[in-house]
Amino acid sequence: MAKIAIIDDDPDILDASSLVLTSKGYEVVTATNPDDGYKIVKENSPDLIILDVMMNEPDDGFFLAQKFRKEKISSPIIMYTSVSKSLGMDFGVNELVPVDEFVEKPISPEQLIEKVEKLLHAKGGV
Amino acid sequence: MENGHCPKILIVDDEKGLRIGTKRLLEGEGYSVETAENGYDGIKLGTTTEFDLAIIDLKMPDIDGIQVMKEILKVYPDSVCLIATGYASYETAIEAIKFGAFSYIPKPFTPEELFQKLSQGYSRRELILEKKKWKQEREERLLEVAFEKSRLNTIINSITDGLLVVNKNGEAVLYNPSALKYLSFDQIKIEEYIIDKLHPQIAELINKFLSSQKCEQKSFSSEVELKPNREFYVEATSSPVANPDGTLAGVVVVMKDITELKKIEFLKSQFVSMVSHELKAPIAAVYGYLKLFSDTSIHLSEEQKLNYLNRSQIRLDGLLKMVNDLLDISRMELKTVNKEIKEIDLHVIIKAIIELFQIEIKKKNISVNVKSSEMLPCLHADQDEISRLFTNLISNAIKYNKTNGSIDIIISSSGNYIILEVKDTGIGLKPAEKTKLFQEFFRAKNEKTKDISGTGLGLSIVKRIVDSYSGKLAVESEFNIGTSFKIFLPLRNGINNKEQKAGN
């Protein structure tokens, strides 16, 4: 089954999300800050990455996503957001948004699974 | 005389008969007359009082009449002088007039001849005086205008708002030093087209009027970022300037520095984002756990269930605290705090707070010591506020403390103040952090605060409370060693003294 990395500074969200995904058979690796998040992605090459938008600083998630894209990590990225999607995005007009899907907190597990499956299917892997 | 003014005449003549006779004649006609019987007396009189007219005899034993006239004219150049003499001659007449005489009257003269000369002389006098008056008024008016203009200039140059006025062709006609500064110009050339040199937003504000050339009483405003990254913001307002006939004379632009306002706006919207995030996080966490419970496909062990229930509760407690913090802040901002002042027992309050934080204290193995002086005066204050104050300080002392660290709470008094101190062995503050410590939303962010959460409101609430009692706050801190917060609260005289005496 596919491997998913979850990067979120909220341990409760991390636990709950992990449980939801593992119960569906996915393999989950987690991290609670951008630096550790970068490490686990590099080490584990997950098929999908779930990122929280704000960890230590606002937009931490976006910058991490940008970094992944710059390093040619093409795994689909889902972003957890607790504020409206458009706030905090400071990208130039020509820059591609590095995130594939948004999920607004509080997270509905059904929605999360649906988006995970959609992105993994599109990628072509399982 | 015609206008009610009584002309003053001086007669200087050594002939007594002529003097008395002429005097009587002239006084009969309403003139005011004074006489001098010789040249020197004539000079004395004529130079101490201003006469409208003077009739001076040419040949006098002591001094020449023309000399007398010269002396009088030196002091009162506007006096009209007539030279009278029996020695009628062409040369004499010319000489007299050359030296300033208005006219020459040959002796003997008939009353008619005299009156005619006097009348001419007096008309001349009136003309001179009127001319003098107008000249004086004109000078005063010019002075007034110059003063007003320079006063206006001073005012315009003193106002901190930037002022720029252009005419209907877009040429600069007036500006002040602030405008130069705001627009970052070294100079503005008067009567030079300036629109294309201006920031496009400001040019647009002006062109709204220039393009239509209409002078409707309307103004347009824009917030213009003159320096990027919110470094300098102005609110520019353009208004039309009308000619007396209602056509457009030009446009005046006023630029007001709103950089501070924008900073505050930004902080507030940042705060709203942050609050929104902080409020949603615990809700999302609890929601997440609840969903696990209700998902039939997920099997949870009893241990897991208990764990998740417990953590849900902890998150909700945190949420409640956050909401209370926010309510406190907004209450204080609205100044609707109704203090219930009564005698409070600090020990009870502190003990209760330490109980509340038992879990966190045990987790980090912090030792808490409460010390208080023996003869403590009673503190009269609002219980909730003092409780909140200690809660916030003690919470910080725990949050930022090291494992196995300690917290000292010391209550003492000095003079008219009661001193409350909360000392910790925590990570301390860097000097830059100390200055911003009590600012709303400020949270120290360095390598050591990574895992510490909070709203950044705790200390600003503490400061508000202390301020509301006219107290004083002092912070001492050393990075990596610890921090001490000292609060000085003034005691209320009279009541406290009474209590102390009763206590004795």
C-alpha cells in the first residue's frame, strides 16, 4: 500500500490523521516541524505528502511545499489549512502553486480519504 | 470753515498793528491764530506746534523771514507758508518759493487778498495731508498683506501633512517641505509640469479633475504605498480649487502619513489570522478524535479511547483559556471593567493557582516556593484581576522554565506599595525581547521557545491590570538564567492603616 507522510505541529491532529489512514491500510510516517518533515520525506520518498499550512510561522507549509517542488519531489501534496486558502499566499503570478489539494480543518476523515485516493489514483500508483 | 476743522495760523511780523489787526480779522472768520513779534519767537512757535498755515514777514530786524520759514519747514515740512513783505520784487518772490514758500503775499494786503491766499494755501494743505494719509494706509495695508502672506507660508510650511497644489495644466504652483519629503523629490520647480513625475496613484487623483476640467465640490482619496513593504504609507486626498467664476483653477493634494495606522491594521489582521488558527486548532483536534470514535471501521483499544478523551479535554481547556484571554482584552479595551474592590488574601489566590497548574508543574518537576513578609498590609483590589494577574505570570513561569527548575513567589511591601514578585529559572529574555514584552501578541521566538504555545496576550493583560491600579511593572531577566517580574501596587491609605492597627 502507498506510503504517506504527515507533517503537522499539532500532535493530536497527527495522531488522529495517522489512525484514519493506517486503518485504511496506508503506511504513515510523521513529523512535527518543517525540518523533520523535510528529513522524513527525503528518507522515505512517500507517495503522498500531507502538510499543515502553519507550524512555527505562518506559511511554513507553503515554503516547505515549494522546497519539495524545487527539489523535483513530485509526490502529490495535500495541505491542511485552518484559515481560508487564499490568506497568506504570497506567490508571484507566474509561480505555480506547489500544493495539489486543500483540506480545511477540522478535517473530515471521509474527505481526507477521498482526496488521498483521488491524488494517488491520478499519480498512477497504489 | 467748511469741514469743521479750525485751521491754525501763525503770523510772524514785527509790525504790531498788522499782527493784531490780521489776528482779529482771521479769528473773526473762524481761524485759530497765534502771533510772534520777531523771527526767533516765530521759529520757536512754528517748530513746537504744527500750524496749517504761516504768514511770515520777510524783513524782520532779528532774522530773515525766509530763514524763519526754513526752520519751521525743517520740523513741519507740511506747513503751508506764505511770505509777506512790503518790498515787493520779482526776485524776492522767486527766492521765497524756491525755499519752500507756497506763495508770496505783498503788503499791504486787503482782507480779500489775504483770504484768497489763505484759502488756496489751505486747500494745498488739505491735499498734502490727504496724500500723507493715503500713503500711510497703503503702507500699512502692504505690511498687513506681507505679514499675512508670510504667516500663511509659515503655517503651510509647518504642517506635517504634505501639500501640493497644481494649476489646471498640471504645473506645480505651491508645495511645502513635507510634500518634498513624502514624494522623495530634491526639488519641485514651480510652473513645471509635474504630473508625470508623481506616483501613478497620486497622478490619477489629480487627473480626475484635470481631465474633466470641472470644479465639482468633491474629493478623492487613496491609500498610497510610497515606499515598498509598508515602510511609508500616505492617505492622499485631492480636491478641486475654484476660480471666483466657478471654473477649475487647479487641484490641491494633501498627503497624510498613515504608516503607523497601516502597521496597526496589519498587526490586527495578523492577530485575527493567528487567533482564528489558534481557536480552530483545538476544535479540529477534538473533532478529529470524536470522528475516530464514531468511525465503525476503526477499532480503538480502551487505552486509546481513554487517551483520546483525555487529550480532547486538555485541548478544550486550552481553548477556553484562549477565549477568556480574548474576552479579558476586549473588556479592558472597552473600559467596561467594573472592579469589585475588597480585601483579598493573596495566599489563598496563589495557592489555588498553583493547584490548577499541578500537572504542568509535576511534568517539569518544578519546585514552587511562596514567601511573604510578616507584617503585610492588606491589599484591596478586584479578586478576579489579581487572580488573573498571578495566573498569567505563574503560567509563563512554568511554561518557560527549565526541567527541575524553580519558581519563587515573593510578597513584600515597601512604603506605600505592596510588591508582588514572580521569579523563575527559565530560559530568560534577550534584551530586544524585553522591550517588546508587554506588547499585544508579542511572543519571544528563539531557539528555546519552539515548543511553547500561547497567544502572546498574557503579559499585555498583566500590564493592563497593573496600569488600572496605577501600579508599576518591572522586569529583570538574563537569557538562559531566569526572569523576575515585580509588580508594585499602591496601597489605599486610610483603610489599610486602620486594618494594620486592628491587626496589632
